[in-house]
Amino acid sequence: MLASSQKTLIFLLKTIANSYCRAAVVSSRFRPLLRKASQKQIQEGISSHALSYLNLKQKTTQSTMETIQKQTGAAFTLKAGDKLKVIDPMGEQVSDMVLFNAEDTREKISSGKTLDFENTILITKGHHLWSNRSRKMMEILEDTNGRNDFLLAPCSPETFQIIYNNHEYHPSCFENLYSNLAQFGITPDDIPTAFNIFMNVQFASNGELSVDPPTSKAGDYVLLEAKIDLIVGLTACSAEQSNNYSFKPIQYEIIRAGNENS
Ligand SMILES: [Zn+2]
């Protein structure tokens, strides 16, 4: 006969072992989700179970409409075949988008390659967005407005100092992109020229550029399909001139592959 204290000890050890096994199963099941956890969340010491729940909730809600508040940004992942709908809910609002290969973030969206291979500077429905490694990253399936820019860099603190002579702090697409993409190990120097959805940049025959009010109306959208697994950065642009001097939100919807009808 075992002494009751020994029985208690064995019971406790079995309980701990069972908990450990369950935790391991849960951990492996949610590993892909955990991979998405931001360093900030990890550093804040949120337990792995709570983190799994939060990420599962985020993954679920990403199938519905998300709103990027004015002068802010977001970052998320897409699998090949997933579709992304970027919507201008109020009209005349630009959204900067950058793309990275989810498997190797040194591969990213390239303005030069895209303009070269598509043989135009007006990128819209039917065109692809290409990477610096000359691979297709996205296809534009629909574009209800039809005017986007792929010439100008994301607005940055220096944009407001140099063009607007504003030396105070000013929100910018550049900051909103790199701060949201930091969770994927992407640094400010990694941010390429963005595909500027709804941005209306006009050009004269002598090459002079002008940034005009967007032609997008409330509800206009661009629908894109991922051709490879992607990390996406998306903003509601913060530059006065680009948005007809009024900052508005941007909405987006992720339609997961094979889930179009849900
Ligand atoms: Zn901007």
C-alpha cells in the first residue's frame, strides 16, 4: 500500500502530465496562428492559450469587413488564392499597399518591374503587381474607380517637411506601414514604393507631375487576388493633397480561397 501522501503526489504528477499533453496538442494546432503573434504581444507575456484565442478571433473576423481608421494602417497575411477587397467607403481617400513574400520578405512589390512588365504607368483591372524578383504577387480582378498610382513613395515625415514645410509631427503612410509590419520582422528600410490605390497622379507631356483629388466615389473598390502567400501592409493615407484635404477611413475585406460563398 502506498502512503496517502505518495498517492497524492502521483495524482498530482499525472494531472501535470495530462495538462502538459493537452497544452502540446493545442500548441501544435495553433502554431500557424501563434506565428502571427506580434513581438509586442509576446513581450507583454500574454499566455499562449489567450494568444491563440485572440489570433483565432482575429482570423475569423478577417473574413468580414475591417476598417482602417483615418491616418492609420494595418498588416495581415494572405494565402495564394485569397482575395483582398480594398474599399473607399466615403470617396476621395487613398490607400497605400505594400506586399512581401510571406516566405522570404526580401521579395517585395516592385513599381519598376510592374510598370515594365505591364507596359503602362496606369495599373488597373487585368494587370498584375510584380515583385523585385519578377514574379506575380497579385492580380487586379476588379477596379470600379480605375485610377491608381504606382510612381510616388508612401508619404513620410520628410514628405511633410519637404513638400508641406510642416516640421511638427504628422502621421504618415510610411510610419503606419513599418510600425504595423514590424510584427513580421520588416523594418523601415524594407518599405518599397507602395501601390497607391485610388491615388490620382496626373502627368504632363513634359513629365511634370501633379497630385489631384482622387476620382473615387463612396463605395468604389479594388479586388485583388494573391498569387503567392503574402504579407500585406495597407493604410488610410495621411497626406493632405492626396486626399483632397480630408482624411477618411479605408475598409478592406479578405475573402479566403474556397470560401467565396460564405
Ligand atoms: Zn500617404
